[in-house]
Amino acid sequence: MECRAGLKEILGSDRKLTPAEFAVMREHPRTGAVLLEQLGFSDGVVAAARDHHERWSGNGYPTGRAARLLSPLSRAVATADAFSAMIEPRPYRRTMTIA
């Protein structure tokens, strides 16, 4: 399956993603981690970027590792990212309140 859209277009989409678009979107943690590593960031920062979509249960991505296997920094960034996703506007759903 081919995907012609770039990550920026995919993330800003107001419709359900195609399977190919979803696969591209799921690569952004790895892509970000590689970029940060090339820029000389610490291993902890690289890991936090890579692991910010991992879930407590191990059902996240890109590696599917359970939270107990992640660093405290990675878990904190994942929590902050989830909170941000809930309260910031998204084109595909209504914004939640902090309450």
C-alpha cells in the first residue's frame, strides 16, 4: 500500500487515516529519535522521543514495550504527550477540558 502524503499532512488530516498513512504516522517516534541522536542529544532524551507513544500495558508503538521497561523520563514524556493530545484542538475530535 502506498502513501503519498507527508507526515505534516497526515497529522493535520481531518479524516480517518488510510492504513498506509497510519503506518507513516507511527514512524515519527523512531524518526525523531534518530534525528535527536544525530544532533548529539543524550541517550535519555533520545529514548523519551522514541518511547513517547508506548503505553503502560505494552500496547503502544513503535516497540510495544510495557511502561515498566521504560525510563522514568520516557514515562513522563508519554504522560505529558497524552495530556497535551487531550486538551489541544484536533481536527478529528472535540477538545477536552482539563477537568
